Amino acid sequence: MSLRKTVIGSILLIPYLILLSSTANSEPIQIKALADYPNQLTRDGELIILPDQGTVYLGTDFHGKLDCFEQWQNRQP
């Protein structure tokens, strides 16, 4: 195996080993069913659960577009 392949393989292996070591000491993941959450806006870590009814407005990537952001902010329902 060439030196280049060895170096690239080692570089790719490092993040995997870090991830593996950081999850080895953590609590086991508890899987929840959607029915386990209340029917309201709820946050569970990085997961956001939305209620069954209502309207969701999602705005993304306003970087460099302040006028678009302000228009979105001042919208009439």
C-alpha cells in the first residue's frame, strides 16, 4: 500500500475513532414513539415535535437577504 493511501486512510479513521470513543461512555439511546409526546410544540434535544393541527412557517437561509427576512417577519397571517 502506498504512503498516500495510508495517510488518507489514517485521516479518515480519526473522526470515526473519536465518535466511537465519545459514544462508548454515554447513556444508551432511548427510542420514543410519536405517541409518547404531547400534542403540542415540544422539544426533545434537537428534535422538535409539532402538534397535529396548526400552521408551520419555516424560514431558512436569510444570510445576506435582510429585506427578505424583514418581509417574512412582517407577514400578515
